[in-house]
Amino acid sequence: MDEEESVEQDYLIAAVRRSQFLREGKSERANWEYDRLHDLLKNRMRKLPDRGEAALKRIAQHDDLQVCMHAASALLAVDEDFAIRLLEQIAARKGSGSFTAEMTLKEWRKGKMREYWA
């Protein structure tokens, strides 16, 4: 398994676990997984030649909206148009994750999250 496959698998596992913990109301564990996702993004994905774009786009196709939303957020810094379209689709669903997708878009457009997701 090469580094791209390895980090993609690790990222997907952490994203699915985070989503599960959120559904179960286990916020402390969900926050731990969120920190793990950010660490994987900064220390492994962004070091790939494409900065993790291909792996994140595959993860963004997952059935779980929380997983998709996190991948889309991480894609904002590498393919802004793709990520915005995906987040807008999630926001339009008016259900689980729609508010978070709306707020992510709002803050991104204000420029407040650019360094965080870089």
C-alpha cells in the first residue's frame, strides 16, 4: 500500500468514526477524531503531490454526509469550485449537516478558514 492509499484509508476511518460518535452524542470522542482528521490532513495529505485532492474527492463520494462534508471542507484549499458545489448540495438538503455546510461556506467566503484548511 502506498502513502496515498494509506492516508486515505486512515482519513476515511477517522471520518466515519467521527460521524458515528456525533450520531451517538459522544462529543468528546467525536472531537478527538476531528483532531485526528486535521492532523492527517496537515501532516500527511498535504504532503502528497496533489495535496490530497484525489483521495479527498474519493472520500467526498461516501454515503455518510458528515464524511462528505469533512472531505469537502478539506478540499476548499485545493479545488475550491468542486468543494463549494459539494457543500452547497449538502446545505440544500436541509437535514443532517446542512447548517454546518452553510456555516463552513459562509466562513470560507469571509476568508476566516483559509489558513486552517490550507
